[in-house]
Amino acid sequence: MSATRRCGFTLIEMLIVICICGLLVGMLVPLLRRTWARSRQVKCASNLTQISVAYACHTGDDETARAQPLGGPGWTEKIVKHLNRRDVLICPSGVGLGGGALGVVPGVPGVVVHVWGLYDMPLQEGPLTRMQRNSDGSCLLRFEDVRPDGGDMDFNDLVLRVDELSDGHFRITVVSISAGYHFSLLGPGRTVLIHDLHRHIGENAVVPAEKTSYGINRLVDRLDAGSDRVLILDYACSVADCAGPDATDDWSEWRDADGRLPFARHLGRCNVLFADGSVRPLAPSEMNPDVPELARKYWLPPGNAPTR
């Protein structure tokens, strides 16, 4: 009498196979993630190389370069005619201005709230500004105005709403004011968009959007071509104003609970386009503008003081 042939797997064999598959997946997923991250980093570096060519075309015409300096908001619109595609201005690992979770700034370059006779407040998240994203894609900017004796930190002294429109503009609406100070909304070149916001609750101003995930060194127009200085890099806003005595960006304020910067989006590094046309990934610690020797090496024109 022949023995009965056993078909299929036993429960123990199936469990062993499932465990082996789980181990293989556990080993492969991190490897695949790193591979995808490397691919996005290469694509980002390609973007910066194309931006470098557009920058060279713009600055190659001395008359154009003098009339349209690039070290401020709106630089992308000045070079976009030299780009084949506008999406070159967006890093594949995350957008910066105007719609990405990785962006620190909601996206209104060159626009500030002027507290009459005192100071300006940029439309970006910071120690005295809170950003509230709404489900419809808009955001509320809540300001705490600065008084000599300190504010109450209720972030309700001035509230503005920012909507990104389909035609490539931002609409800024005055929602409410509870402070005694008077404010004006100023655009690029300090043009008055809305005078005395107290009198214009509910009114709005429309300004061009500058959607990019790269920031240009604010001092770019004073850098020598071919130098080993930061020209443009992965950043959280369109202008990297982080070096020099009057710099306004403070990286320490942008770090998350784990100490990471949102624009170090390539495995903890940023792609950096240098004035000599090269693109290299650097960790924020390798180019920290708060370190004097690094500020002199990477950010400042020769002879400039690195202190804030």
C-alpha cells in the first residue's frame, strides 16, 4: 500500500515563509527609500544646473544685470525667460513658497506689514508670527506686534488671510486688528498696497506669486563670478537672507523638534549652486552662516563682516 502524498504547506511552514518575506521587505524598503531620495536629489541638482545657465544669461548682459539685480524677491521672474520650463524652479522633494508642507514661508515674497514709524513685519512664520493653514488651501497669518514692554503673545494683534489664486497671484485680505498701532501693507519696492489697515478691514490686495523651492543669496549681486560662494540653494523662501550684519533669517527658529531644518530635504542635506556653476550637496552644519568662518567661506563677498 503506497503512502499518501502530502500536498501544500503546513501552518508552521507558512508562518516561516511570511516571516522571511517580512524580513526581506523590512530590508528592502529603507534601501528603496534611499534610492528614490537619491533620484530626487539628482533631479534637483539638474534643476539648479539649468537655473545656473539662466542666471548666467541674465547677468551676461551688464545693462540688464544693473537694471534688474537678483538679490531680492522676484528673482525667478527675471530669469524665467531663460528657462525651458517653469517647473525647474520646484525641487522634486518638496515645494517651498506657496503650498508645500516643507516650506517655512507661506509664500508672499517682497510684501511686509509696516508698523507706522517703527518697523516692518514680513509675511512669514517666525517668533512673532503664527501661520494657520486652512482646509481650503488658504492660510491665516497671526501677528504679535512688538512693544518696548513686550506683547501679550496672543498672536491676534493683526490677522491676514492669504489665498493662492489660479492665475499665479496671491490675494491678501485684512481679517482683523486688535492692536492700537497703525499698519500699512507694502509691496516690492515699498509700494503701498493698503494704507492704514484699520480703515480697510475685509479689503484685499493682489500680488504676483513667486513659487519656488530655491532661495537666492541676498548678497548675490556682490559676489564674483566663479567664486566658491553660495548662489542659490534648497531653501524655505525665495531669498536666503542669512548672512551679514543685517541678516533676518534665523535657522535656529526653523528647526523642528528633532533639530532638523525643513529645507535640508535630501537625506539631511541641501543642494547648493555655487557662483562657479558647480552644484554640491551640503549639510546645514557645513555652511551654517552663524559660524563666522563658514559665513566668510560660503556666503559673504570678500571683506564683509560675518557678524549679525
